Amino acid sequence: MQDEWKQMHGRGMDNASREFKLHCVMHNIRKIVKVYFNSPSYHETVHQKEQLYKDTG
């Protein structure tokens, strides 16, 4: 997924700086989430939970 982020919406250096930092934080969070959901430990945990809840349902 691409943001298509082309310009700042805030006026002034302070607002533009805040907006850029927020954009960077969100970009890094997306990267972390992507790595986490593709990790073997995540898939193992989900599989264990499915087995646990399958027996109770």
C-alpha cells in the first residue's frame, strides 16, 4: 500500500515538521505490523489459539 503523500497540509515549519514526523511514525508502524503478521511466531500463536478454541466451541 502506498500513501501517495505529496505535500504538507500544515502551514509553517512547526506544523510541517509535526506532519512529517507523524508520517514517518505511521510508515514505521506499518512496516512493523507487516513483519509481525508475516512472522512464524505469529502464525504459530494463531494456530495454537485456533486449536484451543476449536475444542471449546
